[in-house]
Amino acid sequence: MYQIECDTHTHTLYSRHAYSTIEENVRAARDCGIKLLASTDHFSDMLFGDYENVKNYQYFFCSSNWPRQWNDVMVLRGCEADIVDMEGHFFGHDIAVEKSVVGDPYDPERNLQELVFERLDFVIASVHAKRHTEGKSVAENTKMYIKALENPKVFFIGHIGRAGVPFDMDEVLLRAKELNKAVEINEHSFFWEGHHQMVCRDIAVRCAELGVSICVNTDAHMSLEIGQTQKAQAVLEEVGFPQELIINRTKESFLEGLSKSGVCNVQIMG
Ligand SMILES: [Zn+2]
Ligand SMILES: [Zn+2]
């Protein structure tokens, strides 16, 4: 088994189909020896019917109040943002916000995506609804992923192997390497059988060959899943994946990676 000290893709109740609070997730992280937890709720139109209402996003706006070091666990504030078009834009980029949560006008007007991203340490770029990719070519999908990865707040692409959007693996992986960013190997992708499992495996093999960093995460939607990446690790072992390319192997390696990519500089604590 690998040494993986960080779980950097996890959800709380805020995501609406997840079931634990941030405090429950932090406790679960401490109990299983995770030293750094990133909380990355969905930032997506799957959250609210009236998704244009800025008051719905106070959870993100105020996550800076969480202690950095909480129950011996260092906590990062992130989100998993939906890629919503072929230009690699994210949910909220086209939602104008005229007033703050308390009704003060923004001058100039801001967009929802900027307002959320600027308060967070980093962002995971994921495709969930893939309507916008229907009928598109592999080249167009590849460009979409690369553009998303190039957003200065994005540190890695989430569950790219199970999103069901075909893309040119080498092009995306090499761009990730150039940007000092990563792609994710996600435990949830191994929960059920399917072609996507082979894609995830192939991604791991190619990352190892090209020297591209991966981030191995649970995508926990309940606290009991925090830190549990056994299925993903079994696949990595099977393909002989090198430990040193796992960006979240230690707290230090993850934070150094974030800093090297230019996404953010968070001082090591604990
Ligand atoms: Zn989810
Ligand atoms: Zn997720």
C-alpha cells in the first residue's frame, strides 16, 4: 500500500447528496491518520433550483473561518467546479452578481464563479453533466479539459477517467505536467464495474510513463469514506505506479505542488 497522507476531494452536506458535516469529516480524517483534508463541495447547478441567488453560496464565502489546523488535521478550502462549456468555463462564469449577500452593490459587477473561486485555496475541475460535449470531437474535448486546467485556481482535473468524455490522453497529461498540475485517480471510479475502470487504469499507466503527477482521492460523500482509497491503490499497485508521482502522498508534497503550480501558497501547519 502507498503512503497517502492527504484526502483532497471530499464533500459535506452542502453538496446536497452528501451526508456529513465538515466537523465530522475532519474527525474522520484524524481517526484514520489523514494529515491534510481538503473540503471540496460541488459548485454546480446541481446544488440549488435558484442557483443564481448569491445567498446560496455563503458556505463557500465563509469557509475562511474554518481553522487551518483542526483536530490535528490541516484543512484546505476548495470546491469541485463543473466545467460547463467547450471553452472550459466553469459554473457561475456567466452569472452576474449585482449585490453582495447583504445587498450592497458590487461596482463593477462581479460574476459568481470569480466570487467563489477567489475565496478558496484551489479548485477541482470536473465534468458531471456532459450535454455540452454531445457530438463534439476528441480534439474539442481535449481543448476543453486543457482550458479548464489552465484556469489559475484549478489544481487538478477530477475523475477524468470516469466522466465518459473521450479525450487525447497524452495532450491533456503533458499539459498538466507543463503547468505543474495533476490529474485525479478517484476511489469512487472503482465502486462499480465498467469501461471507465480501464480508462482510469490506462491514465495511471500513462502518467507513470510520462512523469505526470496524480492525486489519489476518495471523493467521500460520507465521513466514513474519508481516507479510504484501497481500490484505487490496488490498481496503482497492479501497474507499478511510482509513489513519488502521487502529489498528495504527504502534506508537504501536496502544499509544495500547489505552490509550484502557482495556484496558492499555504504555509505548512501541524
Ligand atoms: Zn457528488
Ligand atoms: Zn466529488
